[in-house]
Amino acid sequence: MTTLLTGARLLDADGSRPGWVLLDGDRIAATGLTDVDALPHATTTLELRGRTITPGFIDLHGHGGGGAAYDNGPDEIRQALATHRAHGTTRSVISLVANPIDDVVASLGVVASLTESDPTVVGAHLEGPFLAIGRRGAHSPEFLREPDRETVAALIEAGDGCIRQVTIAPELPGALEAVRQFVDAGIVVAVGHTEADEHLARAAFDAGATLVTHIFNAMPGIHHRDPGPIVAGFDDDRVTLELVADGVHVHPSVVQMTFRAAPHRVALVTDAMAAAGGADGYYRLGSLNVEVRAGIAHLAGTSTIAGSTLTQDAALRTAIVVAGVDEERAVEAMTLTPACVLGRDDEWGRLAVGYAADVVVLDDDWRVERVWAAGSEAVTELPDNA
């Protein structure tokens, strides 16, 4: 069974061009240019004139959506993933908040099982427990701890190869050794939820960290005499910068500045919690209560941001329409760049032959109309509570 998507504009990190894409199973079998290349035969042909086709979005950092949380077992993970699929996310890293180690181990077992049965589940991101208590954000302080070789080894073993990313505050005792230990296990390490200064952040990058967790958030800001981890991340070409483009976590002008200062090194992420794609109200994030008002999530009774209600298509609109980011670079930031972070840029993130059949069709307002993930078309019309 093959599907030909034709008449649209193709847009990825390689540029914009009028063309077509042929999907065959879970791969892109062919691409071509309108009025140049002959259309191939296909089982199904869809005329998409006036639309834009991009690679599927990859979310390196999210905690849930559609009223469901990734920490709450396989059924809720599937429910949350369905919401994000409908908004264009075709590959998801399952982010887990700080919890008791036994609970984290149990969650890793769930994620490991899902990665075997669902190709759109990339693996797990441990956003705890190795975080600075003063920069913990929406993580329970009683579950934070310093890294030690035994705990790190136990988590790596429990992950059984499914841990893709871990966030570490490099100022914690034993943190730099933990960075090396995770990197040696093939896990991407991110600097985040930290009080680190510039020099310590650079030491973490030299130890093997290659990512910054939601840059600007849960870390010291830039000061002209104390540049901190943000400038260290900007200045190191080995490092990719996660960015939450919801208009709340980071001002649109700073979003634009980040893209200009770190070209090809920005990964747009949602950091979404259960309320993503849902209504205002009360939710849970790990063990904490969250109140969502006007689409903004805060720890109940505080002004502390508790993740986001963002979906990747909304992040794309914010980046392009509000922040004025070049459309090719904005699409790159949620396709090829996160694929590079995961070491999968040879199969994800481009509209090219041999790449995964992960495709998003957008209208001229950058809203999702159709989605294919690993060759299967996703449902884009969800119930109101999803």
C-alpha cells in the first residue's frame, strides 16, 4: 500500500520547494518536484494544493497531554501520545519527573515495553532526581538526590536501553562523574534545573553533556559579569538548546535571539503536562497539584510554572508568526535538530528517500490537517477532553 501526497509545498531543513512525497509502509519511497518529476503510481493519491508538508515533529521533552500523564502507566501514556500525534508529533521522548527511585524504575519498565511495541515512542527522559533543590521547578524536593555511581548504574540497568536523556545539575557532588557514566552508556546528558555558573556548565559539556534542558528556565539568567550556564550553552557548538516556545516560558524576542545566536542548535520542545490539548482546571504533575488558568500551568497556590500546555504545532506557530523565526529554521528545530540529538538524523527529520514516513500536512495558518507517523495516519479529530 502506497500513498502519494502531491500538489503541496515541501518544507524541511533543506529548504522549501513545490513537490510530492510517496509513502510506502513506514518509509518515504520517493520525492520529486512539481512540474519536473513525473508522478509515480500509488495505491492512494491525495491532492494537497495550498498545503505545506513537513517531516513529523520530534518532542524531546514532554510529560503528558489530553488529561493524561506519562508517569501514570501505559494507558495514560497512550492517551497523551494520541493528543500529541493529532498535533503533529510523530516521535516522543517520555519525560519522567522526580519520584522515588522505585517508582522511576517501574516507569522505566513501562517505557521500555512501549518502545518495543510502538515505534513512535523513542524512550525515556529522566528529568530527575539529580536536580538543584533551589531550581527544582515542578519537582518534589523530597525526591531529589545527589548522583552516586550505584544509583546511576541502577537506573541505567532498569532502563534496559530505553533511557535517551537525563537532566543533571552539574554542581551536585558526583555530578560530573555521573555525566561521564551516563554518556558512556550512550545516554544524552542535559544541563538543567541548576545553579551552575559558566565554568561549571562548561565542565559538564567537556565531560560529555550535549544538551541544555529548557534553556532560560530553572537556571540563573545572563548577567554581564556572571554569564552563567546560558552563555556557556550558546557558546559551545557541541550543545543543543531546548526551547519552550509557548510565549510564557520565554519571551518571543528571546526566542528569536536564541535562533540567531545558536543556528541549527535549537530544539523546540513542549515540556507539556497533562493539560496540553485540554481545558483549564486542576491536574497532577508527578506528586504535585497543578492549576491551569488561561492555558498557563502553575503549581497550585504558587507562581511557579509547572510545565506547559503546549503542543508542537502551536510552538511552530509561535516561533514563526509571533517570534519571526525563519520558517525553515523553525521546522528544523522540531525535526532534524532533535533527530540529531537522538543520533537518528539518518532516518528522521527530512523529507527524503529512505527516511521514516513521518509527515505532517499543515494549512496556511500552520495548523495540522493530517499526520502520518511511521507510515500510519494518525487521528487528528480528538474528543473535546483530549
